[in-house]
Amino acid sequence: MRIAVVSDGRGGGRLRALGSATEAGGSLWRVGDLAGAIADYEEHTGGRARWVWASTEEFYPALMGHSLRISRCHDVALVESLLLAYHGRFGEPRSLGAAWARLHGREAPPDPQQRAGEGAEPPPALFEPDLSTLPPDVDRLTALIEVHADQQRRIAELPHPSRFALLCAVESAGALAAVEMAHAGVPWRADVHDAVLSEQLGPRPSGGTRPRVLADLAERISAEFGREVNPDSPAQLLKAFAGIGHPVESTRSWALERVDHAVVPLLLRYKELSRLHAANGWAWLDTWVSHGRFRPDYVVGGVVSGRWATRGGGALQIPKVVRRAVVADPDWTLVAADAGQLEPRILAAVSGDTALAAAAGTDDMYAPLAESFGGDRQRAKIAMLSAMYGQTGGDAAPLLRTMRRVYPRAMAYVDDAARAGEEGRLVRSWLGRTCPPPSRMWRRIVFGDAAPAEGGAETAPAADPRDGERQARSRGRFTRNFVIQATAAEWALVFMAAVRRHLTGLDTAHGVPQLVFFQHDELVLHVPRAIADSSVECLRAAADEARTLLFGATPVRFPLDIAVVECYADA
DNA sequence: TTTGGAAGCCAC
DNA sequence: AAACGTGGCTTCCAAA
């Protein structure tokens, strides 16, 4: 049962049930308490309603503010985005207003840009102002129903409608989970974080000065160079190294490691600590952690491959040392589940390579692979990653020859994707997420297309003929990886949606189990200790469900590394 | 003064 | 060992 819903911006709204036959004739409710009405209906249907709305980001935070959790939705903006991309129109405006405008032959208005959430915000009590970009004289509910029906039709016309429908469902479920995770927050011990910082950097400095350890290092670095050098400045460092007779081509750590000079260890240590201080130091703690929670602002589908991005806070780059501060509440525990070797397993499943699928039927697929590489697991791993990332330099070439011989269909799968990319074509994930088309600039460089006439600047600067080749290969690496990474991302979404659903079946006598963190192929739950074991069962069942939903009967396994821990650093 | 690219390092 | 994909974020630094 699908129900279209719009808010009136004052806490109320309108809903209409979308019947399969009488789409326009379903019953209409006008309610003063929208959250209450949705809650009633969720309960009444046992969570089987699918709410159709313009945008989860716009709608769901307010419902969370009423402690309401909904089961399923159809996010019109996210689905529109997927459909546009499918037809080579990646990145065009996707809000309800834009979809409606295209449907009526009008010019689509640009999407409203999302404000960068600065730190932890309280959930809004009311629904967000209308961000749909519909013209003011258009009825929101009518437009929503119209666009939704059109999306359903466009999905039905695709070559694999049920796959794409699954993609739309899990993308939408992901949007729900993202809001819920932002609401719950990652349990974060500011005192532990502060202790880690103090231990590494010295006591917290006052007023934006360098912490003591960094200041000491900077001083010793200058002393070694025999001149005042700001170690944060690559330009000054290059000059300084030249000045002491050790010219370097860059100041990257791996380049400096080759230099035999007493300043190098000091500098490497400085870089490491300076990074910690700048990215996850006291300022970050003040901004992003409050009341014992870190609330990442996830951007669902924010990466072309369908991985999530974040807006501020850097939730997807929490360094290992800082994870010591992620500690479960008393009587609660963290359950961290990591899908090991996800991408090579995905390749095994999508390519139908029987040999690779057999390897992926084991817990460590690099072990059977190693047999083809003289028993060298490390070389097997590099070979696998080279195949998926398009690495050709280093030792990759001979390893890839072996891969082509032993796993011909898997290699053909990624090689085909690479060729498509080099030729400017689109590639798709298993469920139909589609990569962006090449840019106009790319077509100009690779195909020699005419530059767009713009202010008479018709003549392109003389390009190196090798640029075309280089650009083509670069896009080939992108599409080669896209088919894997995007499918891995959708495995993770299907998995997360299943976990989310299974968790609602658990005993909540000791508290409600929460998804709190998601990072590409890893999901962290925060649950009462009493239900830790049943949470683990949920995770295992969900992983199995994801495999079957995506790939049916396949020998490929997707084993989870699950850790039940107090502290995330111990996972 | 603001802005945006480049460099560098963090995560997967 | 470091020419291998997706990102975010901070600092520096030159240009507007």
C-alpha cells in the first residue's frame, strides 16, 4: 500500500492512498497532526505502508522529532536522480518541482542547495519549509501523485524493472536510515577523545596556538634545516630540502621516507600529529560532539557510485586512533559488522565467473586465489585489486596476465566496462545505477568534438595528442571500477535495509537498538547488551537476504566480520 | 578581503 | 613500492 503525503508546513498535511487501479480516486485525508496520522497508519498496517514523498531529508527529521519511525518510503527526488542517470542525464535537477516541470514540458528549476549543517542540531519540531521547487499555483499532492505515477511507469519500461525497483526501494530505505542515524548519533566519549589528544599533542592549547608537542617539533625541524620553516607549507619544505642538499620532488610522506636525514622522522611525526590536530582535534570535538553523541550528516547517494558522502564532520574518515572515543553507553554494546572482501565477491557474483565464484564461496577468497600465484596471497590480492582498479604500473602487468588466464569471465567483465568508458559509453551497476556520461571537455579532448561556441572562443588550445589517450584511459579506469563499486554499494544498501527491518523485531525492553554508523561496507549498531546476540543474528540473516535478493542462487558468499565490543577501536 | 585550486592525508 | 577507484577535509597560496 502506497500513500502519498505532503505537509502544509504547519504540522498538518494531506495524504492519499494510491490504489493500483484507482490511483486518483483513493481516499484523501486532510489532517491537523501529520505525524500523529502517519504514526496511526504505520501501526494500523503493521509497517507495510510505503510513504511516497518529495524528499526524505525534508520530511523525516520532523517525524523523528516526534519519536516516530517509519518502515518504508519512496523518495521521489532520489528515484528521479536514479532515473535521470539511467538515461544519461546524471546531475540534472531532481526535486519534485523539477520532475513535475519536465513532465509538463517546462524548464526544470534548479534544485535548492542544501545548507551545510554546522555541528549537532536539534531535530526540527515542524516540517521543513517546502523545498520542492513546484510553482506556487500547483497543488503539491496532485503533483506528487502525478510524478510518482510517471516514475513507476518509467521504471516498468526498463529492461530489468524489478531490479531497478529494488534499487529505488533500498535507496529510499537508506535515506530513512541516514536520518535515523543522524538522530541517534554515534556514542562518543568527549573525555576519552580529549585524553587521546592530550596524550599525543600535549594539553589543549588556549586560543588557537599550536599544541606543545607540535610547537616543539616545529622548532626542532627549523633547527635541523638551519632556517625558519613552516612545516605546514609544502613550498617552504621543498626549498628547505633543496637547501640541505636533499632535493625532493614532493613532500608526501612516502617521498620523504627515502631521504636519509635527521629532519625526516621529525617531519613525519609532525605531519601525523598535525593532521590529527587539524582534522579531529579539539575544534572538531567542540563542533561535532554534543551530549555524548557525534551526529554525522550523511548524503545518501552523494557519490556517483552510490556510496554515501557526508556534509561536514568527516564521518567517513574517522581515523583509527580517534575511534577509541566511540564507546557504548553503560549496559549497551556496539556491534560492528564488516563485509570482508566485498568488492572481489561482487565481481565474482556479477561476472558469472565460475572459478572466481568458487573462490568467493570461502571465507578468505584470496587463499584459493593464491594457488594461481605460487601460493603468494599478497600477490593474489594485488592482482585482484589491479583488475578492479585498473592498475597497470608496478608489478601489475604479469599478475593481470595470470588473472586473465585463470578468471577469464571476471576479467572480461571489468575489461568490457573499461572499454565502454574509454569509448564514452555508459556503464551500470547490477541494479541499474548508471555512471555519468563523459563531460563535454572529455569529448573534446578524446573525440576532438568541437568546443562549444562561447563568446567566440572557438579555438581550443593546442592539446597534447597524448591527452586524448590519457583521458580515455582514465575514464576507462573509472567505469571499470564503477560496475564493481556501485554494485558493492547496493549490496550494502540492501543489507542495511534488511538489518533495519530485522531490528524492529527485537525485544526493546532494555532500550531500542539503533543503527549508528555506516561506512561503505561496514555497519555499526548500538544495542542493549541483553540483545547483543540476537542483533548478531539479525546481521547474519540480513547479509544472507542481501545475497539472495541481489544474486539469487549463487555460490558466492558475503561473510561478515562481526565484533561485539565496548569500544569501536577494538572492532 | 574573499575564493578556489593544489597539495596532502584520512577513510573505504 | 607508490601513475590505482570513490570521496572529505584542512592548509597554503595565488588570483580576483
